[in-house]
Amino acid sequence: MRRIFIFLVLTAAMNLFAAEINWAKDYHEGIENAQKSDKPVLFVSSSHACKYCVILDETTFKDARVVERLNKGFVSVISYSDERDYLPQELWRPGTPAIWFLMPSGQPMYEPLMGAMNAENFLKALSIVEEEFNKEKNKK
């Protein structure tokens, strides 16, 4: 019985740590997926050399609650400037990370959130975006 318990605990722990955001391959694929699934888009302009981008990647984007919410209710796209990933001109901002929430059409819902934020505040932002997105959907 003890071995089964240890196995279950280890399996659950590995699943929590293995959970990752399902990033779209690129901006165009993300918009296409959002239109098909009728979900809002999380678009992050980032850089591997950016201290705050790394903090965001290693903390907030690894939080199991954030991963679950994003994978369930959003299409997520990340664009790395140091990899020369595609970035629509209208979404360019000086500084990274720039966190955008977009309608499935690619139209920004708000101005971007700039910089790293902890999981609690990011989850609050996701709730606001989901509420606004659902209001806009219900108007149609």
C-alpha cells in the first residue's frame, strides 16, 4: 500500500511540473486557431536575453493554475525578438515582455501589460479578459 501511495504522489508531482503552456507555432497559426476555436489570444513579445522575460517564463508561465487556464480558455502565442519571430507592427512596443490579449481577429482588447507579473496578478488579468471576451461574444 505504501508503494502505491508513493507512486501516486510522484506521478501527481511529475504531472504538475510537466504541465506546459501549449504555445502556437507562430502568430499566424495562433490567430487561425483562435478563430476556429473562438477563444481570445494571449500574445507575448519576449526575448531570451530579457531578465523579466525569463522571470515570467520561469515563474508565472510554469504555475499549474496559469497553465491550466491558458490551455483551456486561450490560444497562446509567444514571439522572441532575438529569434526574429514574426511580430505584427501594431503590437510592437519598446521593452519586453509585452503581454497582449487579442480578439480572435488579432484586434487588441487592451494596451499591453509590460514586464513580469506574479501568478496571482496574472490570474486576475485572465479573469478580466475572459469576462470582457464573453461580453463581446454575447453581443454578436
